[in-house]
Amino acid sequence: MVLAVLTVGGLWAQKQAKSAATKQSSKMSSVSEIQSYVHFHGAPTKGKILMVASSPATSGQTGWPIGFWAAELTHPLRVFQEAGYEVELASTEGGKLMMDAYSNPTDPSGYSAHDVISLGYMQQKWFNDMLENTKKITEVEAKNYDAIFLVGGQGPMYTFRGNKSLEKLFVEFYETGKPSAAVCHSTTLLLEAKKSNGELIVKGKTWTGFADAEEEFADQAVGQKIQPYRIEAEARNISDTNFKVAAPFSSYAIADGNLITGQQQNSGAAAAGLLVNMLDK
């Protein structure tokens, strides 16, 4: 009888110990950790990235003054700087740049009032000085940079597509194996940009850009057609390429080899992250 009680007690103790171990194991398995490098002030830079934005233009559809989309410059810029890379900004014509009104967080429309990253950069003298005086794309050489990143906005629909100087510059980065990125409407360049062998860069590639559904949303919001053509519709007419889009205005970026593309203004940081990962490898 005593032996029986001791046996039951021993089993009970073993069960309790096993239960405690299981709970502890369960607690340990729920632990999540995230670590990423953040460049500290004054540290040497790891390389140099060329960002290219549209010079000011006028929309042939709306008559609006147009340029670059603020978040597509500032959000990637933040990623590049935190990763330890120096950035130089060039433009199609050089000189002063202008952000699209709806992308300005201080615009009365309030459309981008949530964009505190752009708002923060706008308080910095060096950032405003950078926008005041950019190099023209014909004045820069690919050999001086580790990667290229094309900034979107409404301007590129008029200043990027068919721009042979920009096509040549982008292809030089791409063909030398350097990360070559474009986001939102800047992907219009890829509708025509060809490699030195005469083939489109996007032949056999999976890539993205501003979606038809997003164009439709924007058109309905302002009550008129904004763009002269739609990138997705044009891309789907190209044979031997795979153009993909995600849910409207979600963050979506694709890297296929050293070609990196982002869908729209909310995808700049994701595309920049892919570019940094490529450089850090």
C-alpha cells in the first residue's frame, strides 16, 4: 500500500515536471528577435548610390505642374542612409526639382499629410539644397556609383519614357551587374530600354510598376484621366516578359537578378531594401 502511494506520488511529480518543461519550451518557442544594421553618425560610408528624379514638367493631360513623388525619394533615401550608403541625386535636365503637389505633406489637400518621413527631410537644409541643384544625367558616370535608383512621380511619364540618355545610363548600370532599380511611374523607362544586344531589359524578367487599378482609383479621385497611358497595359503588350502587380497601394517590390522594381509610392522602401541586400552581399 505504501509502495503504491509512493508510485502514484512519483508519477504525479514526473507529470508536473513534464508540464512545467513543456510550458517553458512553449515560452521559448514564442520568442522573436529582429536585428538589422543601422549606420551610426560619422562612420565611413559603404558606397554610393545614384538616385534619378524627373525635372519639372507640365502634364499634357491635366495641365498641372509635375515632377517627382516625395515619398519615392525620401523613403528609399532613409533606407540607403541607415544602411550606410551615400546618395547623390541627379535629374533629367539638372537644376531645381519640384515634388508633385499631392505628395507634399504640407499640401492643403492633405493627401500625403501622413508622410512624416518626407516632412522630416524637408526640415533639413542639406535636403532642400540638394533639390535646388541637381546634376543632369548626362553629367554623371555609372562607374562612380554602386547602384542606380529611379524615383517615380508624374513627371517620369513625360521625361523618362523615350529618354535615350537615361536609357543608356540605366543599361550601363544593369549590364555591369550593378543593382538597377525603378519604382512606380519611373518603370515607364523599362517599356523601351534595351540592352546593348537590342533586347529589352525586361525580356524574360519578372517586374512590376504602377497598376491599372491604381490609375483607375486616381482618375476617379480627381474626376479625369491623369496619365497619357498606363504602364501595366503597355507592359502586358510586351511578349516574353512577366509583369506582376499586388493589391492596390500595397508595398510590393520584385528583384529579378539585378533588376529591382517597386509597384508605387508605398513600395519605395521595399525596393530600396532589396537593393541594399544586393549590395551588402
